[in-house]
Amino acid sequence: MEIYNILIKCLFAAVPAVGFAVAFNVPAKYLKFCALGGAFGYLIRELLMNCGVQIPLATFLASVIVSFYAVLWAQKSMVHPRVISVASIIPMIPGVYAYKTMIAVVELADRGYDMNMMQSAVENGLKTFFILGAIAFGLAIPGLLIYRGKPVV
């Protein structure tokens, strides 16, 4: 039953990937690659998190794998890899953590200092920061390794 729920979530993760691809004027013939990348990246992240990996590391590994997937399909279809990878990464954006951070900050400003609200703001803010950093580095890794002009070592 758990696998069924994860697969349903992956199907729904493909929707924002396609939505952002359409918003950024990705040609229609590449939308299926964006949808597949969004679902695949979300699946990898969920499977890693179910195995006990923390969300920033799981997001980093999933974004690296999705970026390599995008490079593979971009080379086959003669399009820039960012066309596929950026839209595919969108479902992993930490919107819930950012929302909880902002709610805690607004309540701190409205009600004054409260230890629980401060802890919630800092904890969710750090999670948001590290997840966004993991996504950024995950998107950059394939470009640094594959399209580098000189050897890495």
C-alpha cells in the first residue's frame, strides 16, 4: 500500500513540473521529459527518505540524478539540459517548510518572543535553506562534470 501512495504522489509531482515547463515556454514535445523527470526525481527522494536519509541529502541525490537524466535526454533530443532539469526539479521545492518559517516569523513579530515559535522559525528556515542549496548544487554537478573544458584532476 505504501508503494501505491508513493506512485500516486509521483503522478501528482509530474503536474507542477509540466506546469512550470509550460510557464517557461518549453516546447510541447519536451513536456513528457519534464513530467517524467519530475515524477522520477520525486520518487527517488521519497524512496531515499523512506530508507532513513534526511530530506536535504535525499533532495541533493535526487536532483543530481534528475540533472544527469536531463543531460542524457538533452543530448538525444538536441536541446539544452536546463530545459528539462529545471522544470523537473520544481516538485522538490520546500514550500511547506518555507511557509512554516514565514508563519512562525509573522507570529514572532505579532505576539513577541516565544521560544517555541523561535525554534520553529529557525528549524524550518534552516531546512528550507539546506534543501534549496541541495537543489542548486544538484543542478550544477552534471554541468561541472560533463561540460568542463579541462580535466577535473
